[in-house]
Amino acid sequence: MHLGPLLLTALLVFPLAAHAGQAGDLVAAAAAAGRPPECAARSGRAIARGPTVWERARAPELPRYCDLLARGQAQLGGDAEAARESAHLADQLLPGHAAPQVLLARAALALGSPEDAARAFERARSIDPRSVEDPQTMHDLARSLARTGKRGEAIAIYRALVPRIDLLGTADQRALVLLEAAHLSMATAGAASAADASARPPAGAHGEAAARGDLDEAIAYLREARLRAQTQLARDVTLSLALALDRAGDKAQADAALEGEAAALEAGRPRGEQQIARGQGGARGRAEDRSAGAAARERAADDLASAAARLRTVEYLAVPEDRLALEALALERTMTAAAIARWEAYLSGAGGQGPWAPAARARLDALRRGGGARAPTHAAARVPQERSAAPRPTTGGAR
């Protein structure tokens, strides 16, 4: 069931308003700590005092169990294998609790096993549905569901997580959640559009409305991400927003986003690179301009190669071929030949058979009508080699 546009906007603009001044904020804060309830009483006292006599008599393994869970949580960021071992030991000490299963799930996801993660999360939820309520755990749960093909369940988790993203530790984490949620919603919109194309009214009309709702949801997530403080993912957010707007039929706003991105990049370039990007580098015939132009071409080629390599490793994409579309959008304002090559690669692959093919073809046709390429020679020469490689499967968003 889709969030209404007004409700979704309210949640994004005031992400914590629903909890302010209510008991819900205490629940969220407790959940954010990731502390299992069986350890809550012990961790509420000074650690130096140790467990009480009553605790030792009732559950002599509890202190060791809680220490293992705390250690495993700390190990997740640097040694997921050690975190998994800590979870196994905790589960052996006190079987039947949800917390070790949650830790096992998060460690499995960090180790690249989303299927194992999904199974462990399911065990944890069957023991205690509230065991996955802290934001970090919700994020890993959503990613494991998305990676195992359970898009509907993943979207539901993201919708519950987005209003809580300010409880996440860093701006990059918050931007990543919004990017993942947006691309997942866009993928769902694409699936609904494809189903709508083969359905008869009124089923087709319902599918069209569902697709538009998912696309609007993706745009709302990306606009929220863009309004927040700039992060390392700022460019990804801008390109993803342009892609979603273009697919929604709002080419003017998509182009405006791309113009802003190109202007920001242009402002940060040395003078020689700015001239080359505009096709003016060798116009004056001055020796220093030729030297700057050669350096600019080489640097642009390296930038293109590194950008393509980075986009092949991003894990917030729900549809792998969208990497090519994002690359194409990134290159349209500065390296036309390379952008054309990316759109051609997109349309010759799975993207050409999908619901967004008409939008991609329209951008490709516009680039071709716009005249010659502004791309530097060396950068353009690298495009066919990169285009021949099949996109790596990246799904649902992950780190």
C-alpha cells in the first residue's frame, strides 16, 4: 500500500515529528542503542559493579552473553567474521533469544551472504518482532530483503526507516538510505509499468497509477536527500534525481538538475580544462593552451575511467543497467560522445527491453541532434572498451 503524497512529504520534511514529545521517542532512542532487552537492566548500572547476586543465580551466563553481543556489535564495522563468531557463542550460552540472530544476520550481510542474512533475520523476527527496530538493523534488514528479491517487503522497511534516518550516525549513511529507497521505488515503478503495458483496463489503469506513485515516492526521497547537507554521495543523488524526473516525463527539471551539476564541475576545473570542455582549448593556438589542453584531455580521460569504475561498484542500485544511465547523464553536459556511447550501451542491453527505453531513446536522439561530441579524444577512445563489459549485478542498495 502506497503512502499518500501528502503523508510522504510530511514524513520526509519532519522525519521525527511523529515521535516528538511522546513515548515513541523513548522507544526509538532505546531501539537506536541496539541493546537487547535481556541486557538492558545490566547495562543500566555502572559496569564496574558487575552483575548482582540475583542475576548470577538466575542466569549465570547472562554477563558473558551480553559482553559477547556488545563485542560483536563493535566488531561489525571491521571484522564481520569475528562478529559472527561472537554471535554463535552468545547463542550457545543463552539459546532462544533474538539478539544473537540479529547479529548473525548483520554479520552475514557484511560478509556478502544476503541469503544467510535474510534467514537469520527471519529467525530473529519470529522470536521477537521488535528485535529489528533500531535504525542500523532496519537498514541491514531492508538491504537483505532487496538483495534476495523481496522488493515489496524491502520497500515497507525503508518506508518505516526513512522517518528515523536522523538516528543514523553519519550524513553519508542517511543519504545512502534515501538513495537505496529511491532506486528500489524506481525499480518497482518500472515493474508496474511493464505489467501495465500487457494488462487490459481497468487493471492497466491501476498499474499505471501504482507506477506513478512509486516514481513520485522515489523523487520525494531524492529531493529530501538533496536538501540535506552535502555528502560524498551528493553527485549520485543529483544524477539519480535527474534520472527519476526524466522517467516521470519532467525533462525540464531533469535538465535543470544536470545543468547545476555541470556548472559545479565547471567551476572547479582549471582554466585549460574549461576551454577543452567547451571545445575552445586549441582555438587560440597558444603554446600554453595546447599544453593545458593535452593535460586536460588526459585528466578528463582518467576522470571518466575512474567515474565508470566507481559506478560499477555502487550498491544502491536496484537495477544493474541503471549504472549506464547514470553514467550517460553525468557525461551529457561535458563529454557528448561518451554520453552517446553509454545510452547506446543501455539500449542495446536489458534497458532497451524495459519500460524506460523510450525515455532513454529520447535523450540519445537529442544528443545526436545536438551536433558533434564535446568529449576529449582520449576519453572518447576509451568508451568502447568500457561499454563492452557487462554491468555487474548490483541490487537493492548496500554498502
